[in-house]
Amino acid sequence: MNKQSNIRIGIIGAGAIVKQRHLPGLQIIPGVEVVVVCNKHMESAQKVAGAFGIQEAAADWEDIIKRSDLDVIWIGTTPHLHARIAIAAIEAGKHVFCQARMAMNLTEARQMVKAAREHPQQITMLCPPPNGMKNGCYFIKLLQNGTIGRVLHFHLNSLNASWADPAAPAHWRQRIELSGNNMLSVGIYAEVLSRFFGQPLSLCAQGRVCVPDRQGYQVEIPDFLQVLGLWPQEIYGCMEWSGLAQFAPHDSLTIYGTEGTLVYDFATDDIFAGRRGDMSVESMPVPKEYARIWTVEADFIQAVRNGGQPEPSFITGLGYMQFLEAVHQSLRERCWADLSSL
């Protein structure tokens, strides 16, 4: 497929991020047409189709996969359908963009990777997290340049009050039949941390479901979690997540090194640094050439037209699904989980 080819897309699952980011992003790319949108219910599919000027609406995703007039399947469902749809679409000769999180569990993620490897002519990509996207490249440069010396340990916090109301119904992210092993923003930050430190070697987790009963639904996915981890080069990490933390500070990553401290504020994309002898950490100006904007849809379409592997790849997704698998193993067996054994 070349730069001049028209690309026809079928959307399966049109939730918030599809409507807020993906559809607007796709509709400004020349030669790209979203032909059909499929949702769980025809009424909601028709509503999205009308709002975005899409020709067709459908309620059966399998019918979308079978169509010969589509080049791309764009998956925006909850994780319980990601593997089934992605694998079917790849085997049907379609390119696949899949909303994060990748799958229900590590087994499904491996099945998706296998399908992609067996059909290398098909472009596959996962949706990246926006967390740290804007100034992450400069943050990595500061780490690599030894701004704070050798990294010793870090602390990540992702605390919010999304589920603080005990009377609220279970969100789909709290429903294990829809989310699987995914919990809170663990997968998101596992992916972000892998950019900075690589994959962890081992980890130990503790957590609980603080509000187990949500209007008669029994929640199994923890709404509070703490993880200790060991990364290559003897870097130790302490991570904490909560959906119950009222008046919590911004999501942030604080890295402590032999010569100072480096901080990324994920809410504002501000970077702070302080070195030995400084009075405190100070805001670091980010050179314009290092700042990145959201180009996710354009990156995928460019790969479909010109080839190449856009990131995050299914292999990248496999990494954070392995992280989640280790967390579940540690919670279940009350032990340190070795990621190399998963």
C-alpha cells in the first residue's frame, strides 16, 4: 500500500477515547475513510455514526471482520474482546489498531503476538498512554546524560478518587469479566516505566478491594495496590495505585540518584530536577525539539501506507501484560514474582 492509497476503516467499539481522540484524528488524514462503526448496541452505533458523519452503523463485530471492502479494523472495545477481534481481523487480512490495555491476560496477549508474527504483512499497533508522552523523550535524555548520577531507586504514585464513592456502581474497569488482569493504571505505568528503565526482573505486590460490594456486584479487582520491584542495574522501585484517594497529589514519578533527584509530573508534564548542593528541585525547561504531540492515528496510517512497525507494538504490550501477570501471581501466592519465569 502506498502513500496515495485510500484506506477504509471499520471501528469496533466506540467508547470515550475513540470519540475524543481516534475519530477526530483519523478524519483529518487525507485519503482515510471511516466506513462503518460497530458498537454493542445498534442505537449507540447509530448515534456515533451520526455524530461523525460515518456511512454505516452495525451491532455485530464479526460481520465487520468479514467485509472485503475494509483495510483496517480499529478496536475500541473493552479488553475482554481485544484478542478475539484482533486475531480474527489479522487472519482476515486486515491491519489492526487496538485500544489499550492489550488483552485480558498474558495468555491472550501471547496469542495476539503469535497471530501478528504469522502475518507480518499486516500492521499492528496498540494505543499508547498519553502519560509522559509530551516530555518523556527529554526525561529519558536527562536520565541517560547522568543528570542525577546513577539511578538508585524511584517512587511512582497514581492516586485518584474515581471510585471513592462507596455507593457508586462498579465501573467497567472494576468488572473482571470485562477487564481481566487489568487494574487501575498499572498497565499504563508499567509501559511508561519500561521506557525509562526497561522491564523489571521481579516484583512483590500487596493490595485489596476496599469496597467489595458495588450495588450487588462483587468486585474482585483491587482498588488499592502497592508494588515493590527490582529493575536491571539494581534499580529499585516503589509504586502505589489507588482509586479511593481523595485530595491526592498529581500522578508523578520521582527518581533518586547518586547526584540528585528527577521528577516527572504526569498531570502537567513538568519536569523537575535537583542536584547535590541545590536547595530544592527546580523546574526544567524542555527544548522544543524534544516535545511530542499526539500523532497516534497518523503514525498508524503512515505505517499502513509505507510499512514499518509503529509503537507501541504487540511486543511492547506483551511486556506490560507480563508485569500485570506478575502482580496477580504475587497477590495470589503472597510471594516475589520472577518475571522471567512467566
